[in-house]
Amino acid sequence: MSNNKATGLLGRIPGAAKNELKRLRLLLRSVPPVTMSVFVLSVFSMNLLANKSIDLPFDWLALDCGIIVSWLCFLSMDLLTASFGPGASTRLSVIAMLISLGMCGVFYLGGAIPGSWGESFVPEGGELINTALDNTFGGTWYVLFGSAAAFLISSAVNNLINHRIGSAFVKKPDGAAAYAARTYISTAVGQFVDNMVFSLLVSHNFFGWSLLQCVTCSVTGMVVELLCELIFFGLGYRIFKSWRAQGVGREYLAATGQAQLGR
């Protein structure tokens, strides 16, 4: 590459970055604030709850408590993908993860400050309990890394599959059947990927899970996620239809040169 071409390429980078920043600002203004708040909170809660494993009567099965809130992340991504597209939904997933990691940093600073948690005021073992609470809320590096990697990979997979399936419904793209197909299939695959990546990166290497436990955890998480989708399908579909009626995402799609999704 010549010097002139290299200089021209470098000169175009700031402009591209500015355009991307404008799109991101418009996207954040367009997303209903309650939805984005719930999305960020669910991502943070999922990472925090992943520190606690669930006692089960089967040696071949292992789960962590992050499963009780992970469905909310995927419900949010399904709504965002249907209204703003897979790229926008993935960008919002990255933002949610960055905010979550920032909050983990705040909790880490809180744990580093000298003092005692209320639960540590016991006759024996108070110092041990206090240290354990500091480590839990402060976050362990491998749990945070595994959660972030698993969520970002699974969100990209979920959003892309959701969009592709939705695009296949030429007739009645806003119907219940189309919404059910895109959410159930994308959630099943995305949740399996999320659990599998986290299990292989963290649970297998640091918690001593076997490969069988990693697979069974991933499958079980997928089944639980689908059950939650069934339970909350009505809520998700009503929100989706109300967004359609209100034109949520229309301004962003017009500004980015995209057609109305699902239309």
C-alpha cells in the first residue's frame, strides 16, 4: 500500500467513528428506557448469580443460579432484534456488558474498602465470611471473563438467528407464529451456546465440572430458558406488537437506511 493510500485510509477512520457514534446515540435514544434498564440489570444480575452453584441430587448435572434471570436477557434481545435489527441488538448487548463490568468494578472497590458486611457479625468465622462476601460481590476475574465472553458470543448468535428466522416469514411477519418461531429457536441455540461457553471456560477449568456436566448444564439451561419463553410469551409478544404500533425503532432504521424489519 502506498503512503498516499495509507494516509487516505487513516483520514477516513475519524469520520467513520463519528458516524458510528451518531448511530449509537440515535439507537440509545430510540430504545425504550425501561427495556434497556431491565436488560442491563439482568446482565449484571446474571453475572453475579453465576458465582453460586445449585445443589442437585445428580452427579452428572450441574447448574448455577444465573439461570434464574438469564431468560430476561434473551427476552430483551428478542425484542431489540425484532425492532432494531441484529446489529443494533448486539451493540446494545456490548453496552450492557460494559455497564455490568463497570458495576462489578464499583462492587470490587466496595469490597476493598476496610469494613465488615452485616452477615459477618457472628461469634465464629466472621472474618472468613467477610472475605468471602468481598470476593463474591467484587467478582472473580475468571467468572467475569467467562460470563462476558459467553454472553457476547451467545448474544451475537441469538440475534442473528432471530433475524434470519424472522426474515423467512414473508406472510404475517408480525404474527404470533413468526414471533414464536424466531424467539424459541434463537433462544434455544443462544442459551445453549451461552451455557456451553461459560461451562467450558470457567466451570470445567476452575470448578472441576466434567465435560458431561458442561453438556448437561447447557442442555438443561436451554430447556429452562424455553420454558420461561413459554410462560412469558404473551408478555413479550404484547410488548412487540405495542412497539410496532408505536413505531419504535422506525427512526433508527430510517436513519441507517434499513427497511422496516419484518415488513
